[in-house]
Amino acid sequence: MPFRRAPHDASNLGRAADTYDETVGSRAAVALYALTLVAVVVSVDVLFFRHHFLERLIANVGIVLVFAALGLKVPARNWG
């Protein structure tokens, strides 16, 4: 979605920059969250379940479900 500036009148003074900053911050937070998820999954795979396929699959699904639950719960609590 391209960035569009708000009209320059007294009611929208300063909102365009705030909206842009919030969008960039939100995307950075999502990228950091996804990178953390990948790092945790790979670390658990390598450290604990290197030669155990089924256990590794179950652990990976569990980790993804925990991250998904936190991803849905934390923003709703903080911003909603």
C-alpha cells in the first residue's frame, strides 16, 4: 500500500508522519517476530531433535502455535 499524505489543514496537522511511522514500526515488529520464530524453531531442531523426525515435527507445530497465540493475544491486549 503506497503512502498517501493527508490533506494539509489544521485538523490533520502532523498525522501523515505519525501514520507513516506507525506503519514502518508495525512492519518492523512483524519482521522481528517472524525472525524470532524462525530462530527458535531452528535452535530447538538443532539442539534437541536432530535425529527424531516425528518429535521434531510435533515440537515445531507446537512452537508455531505458541507464537501464533501470542501474536494474536499481545497486540489485542496492548492496542485494542
